[in-house]
Amino acid sequence: MSGLRKMFDLVTSDTVNLGLGEPDFQPPKEAIEAVEEAMRLGFNKYGPTNGIPALREDISNRLKVYWKDVAPENVIVTSSGSEALFSGFLTFMDHGQKALVPDPGFVLYRPHSDLTGGGYLNYDLSIDNEFRPDPDAMEKLIDDTCKVLVVNSPSNPTGGMVTRQDRDDIVDVAREHDLIIISDEVYDTMVYTGNTHYSFLGAYEKTMMVNSFSKIFAMTGWRIGYLAAPLDMVQKIGLAHYHMVACPSTPAQYGALAALRKSGSFLTDMVAEFEKRRDIIHERINEIPGFRAMLPRGTFYSFPSYELFGNDGRVRSQDLAMELARNGLICSPGTTFGENGEYHLRFSFVNSRENIEKGMDILQDVAGKFRKSA
């Protein structure tokens, strides 16, 4: 965290922040009103460990598009998607066991693996393959210590997505080696025109899906997520969940329930705006010599690679991110997300179109200075 902390210490009122992984929208007004009402009505006490029944039922209905047999009993409401992830790691991994995790990948996969007393093995994602996993390469990493396979589509930080064939091939690998799939699908409905999300839920009998309300309803600070899995898995995960949090926030659950039921076009309108911003940032990045960006299929991240050189050779992502911060643009260095993130930057296009243009002007200017000095 130290490198990132130094970078954020450079933030001023004029800084363009494209580093945050959260929407710049406020939650639906219906959700806010529902939380207020729940508090006034006295729903401020402990609730059921696995979540209030109405929310679990509505979540299961939402998930039937992926798994037709899903029921409320297959769902646990959690204190964020992060808690759902960690509950899964604690349940299914033990000392000396390993998880296969994407590199680059979300920042919690590796620490969660380590915190179980186990560890991890990285499987590579590359811009040359649109950041899609290679099931054959993945299988070559598997040994007797592997217990869990982590997949993330749509992907943070890359914006990549698996195809139906990718999904089916990965399921074949997991079934052949008796692995548990933890599928992070937090961005399942943040998918852009021409793309389709293929869930692992319902495609494999040993899948735990992780999801959240943080991104789709812009309620990151409310810390409400959920998981879904076959009943035998849910019963085991529920033990870890209980011992960590006892139960998720009761008022926030009523807010999430109202968001599901009453928010109308909130999500589709937000995704439509993000798609416009995506197109802007994608075009601007690819206009900069030395930069190469894949058009994000989903999420609100662009993860371009670059070739820039300084006096000491090729500029590392941490150094480039720090130089950008000094010039008024915050982004995330690619190594935040794993070794394969080197020579990449992550930009979150969760800022105004005007600020995205301003940020890209800064990126273009800083990149030009490196080219001149090389």
C-alpha cells in the first residue's frame, strides 16, 4: 500500500482521479429512502445470519437467468462482495493448499489465499488474448495442492470477459481436477453493447458465485454483497460467514431490496453513460504513441499496456503512475494487480467526460516528455 499511499498524498482539488474503482453516481433514491424508512421502523437490530428472506428471494429470482434451479436457500447476503470472497477462501482452503488466481487480477485474491494458511498460483492474462484465460495453460499449473480456481468475468482490472467456450473449457478443467470454482461476477450486468456475460453459476456443480450491490447500484459504502452456490456448499460457507460478521447490515439490506424492486432504469442508464465514457478513453489512449488499449467488454476499467523509456530503461508502472500523479492524474499502476500488470496502467472511467478528456491530455503530455527524454 505504501506506493499507492504516496501517490494519493499528491492529490489536490485540481487532480483528475481515475484511480477509484467505484461509480461516481449516488445510489437510487428509492434505496436511500428504504434505508431511512427501515431505520425509522426499528429495523436496526441483528437480522438473520444469511440475510432477510425477501432479499434472498429477490436475489435468487435475479440469478435464475444463469441457474434455473437457484432458490433463496442457495443465497447468503454478505457484508460486501469482499466478505463473500473471504468466506469462500476460508471454507474451501486449508494450510498448504493453493488457489489458481488470475494475473493481473483483483487485489484481494492473493492475500485471501495467503490468509487461509495456503497460497496461490498465478495463471496469466494477456492483452494479446484480450485478457481471457487460457484453459490449457491453466491446467498445466495444477498440482496436488490446488483446491480452488478463481475466475473473474467481467474482469477488474482488465475489462476482459470470457466467452461461452472459455467458460465451458474452464469448467472441464475444474471438473477433471475436482476443483472448486470461486467465480467473481460483481460486474455481471456492467456489460457493453455486443457482449454477453456467461456465468459459471449453474454451469458446474462446485461453483460459488460472488456478487455485490456496490457497483450496480453505486452503493460501495453500504457494504452489501451476496454469494450463491449449491446447498451443501452454502451450508459450509455459512459457518465462516457467521463467525466473521454474524449478519449483514439490516437497514442496508432493505435499501438493496428497494434497489432491486424499484430503481427502474437506474442501472441501464448508468451503464449507458459508462459506455460513452469508455469510448472516449479508449480512443484517446490509443492515439498516444506507445500505448495500446483493448476495448473493455465490461466493468468501468481500461487496462492499457505501454512502452515508454527513461534514463534507466523502460519506465515501470509504479514510476509512471507517480509521475502522472505529480502532473495531476491519478490512476493505478498495473503491478497493483500482479506481476503481469507491469507496463500497464488501470484507468477507472468513473469520472465526468470532461475530466476524462483532461486526464487523457495529461497522459499524452507526460508520455510525450518521456519520449523526448529517451
